Amino acid sequence: MLGRLLAHPLTTLDNVHVALKTYQDVRLPFAQFLAHKTESIGDMYEFDAPGYYDDTDRGNEREELELLKEKILDQFGWEDEGGAIAEWLDAERKLKESLGKA
């Protein structure tokens, strides 16, 4: 995405800072979201996720592990939301708006 923003026909040496800011505005929230998801999934894989599997023998370990499996799979639901093309279109729109070309 950074390469596309920097190579965009509207990006010039005088406004490269706008392209960089656009990149930051689009990618930083996603990177932070992904870091949070990664931490959460890591806790689940280590059986250390609060509220899911706490290693207490209550006689229904299989059910608890099935629930944990479903929660881990649910963590990947964001992959179907938009994707790279939607993110690029958002970045391009923001670049155009920032340069007054929208």
C-alpha cells in the first residue's frame, strides 16, 4: 500500500507527507487491531485465555476444548471483512480528500 500511495499520480515531492500520513491513518489502526488479535489467540493456544479454558478439572474438558476451538476460529472472522482491495480504495479516497481532489 505504501508503494502504491507513493507512486500514485497525485503524489508529488511537495505532498509526499500527505501520502505518508494517509498510509499511517489507514494501516496503523489495522496493525494495532492485528496485534491485539494475535495476543488474544496466543493466550488461547497456550490455554491461558481468561474465561475459556482455565485448566480446572470439572469433568467436561472436551466441551471446554470444543468451546475454545470455536472461539479461536471466531478470532479469524475479520479476514472476510473487506480485504486488501477495500483497504486500498479507502487509502486512495483519503489521499484524494487530503489533497482536495475528491
